[in-house]
Amino acid sequence: MKKFGGYLLFFGIGSILLHLINMQFIILSWIDLWGESVAWTIRIGMIVAGGAMLLLANRNADAA
């Protein structure tokens, strides 16, 4: 869960940074087909979900 959360966070932040210079990850090119607002929602959702997964994984690791 920790590794997948890290990937989500990386691709979400990377997608925003690349979008600002008019580039994109090939694997995430499909999100722009649904419109600008949906694409931003997916990018932000990836960051939030990835951050939450990392936070929960670290919290569970500390409790064990």
C-alpha cells in the first residue's frame, strides 16, 4: 500500500508539473480527453489518495 501510494503521489504531482509546461505522462494522457476540469480533478484526487495511503501506511507501521 505504501509503494502504490507513493506512485499515485508521484504521478499526480508530476502530471501537474508537466501540464504546466504543456507535456504529459503517456500513461495519463487519457485524462485530458474528458475535459480540463475532470483532468484537474483526477490529478488532485491522485495526490490526495496517494498522500492518504502513505500517511495510513506509516501510521500502521508505527503501531506495529
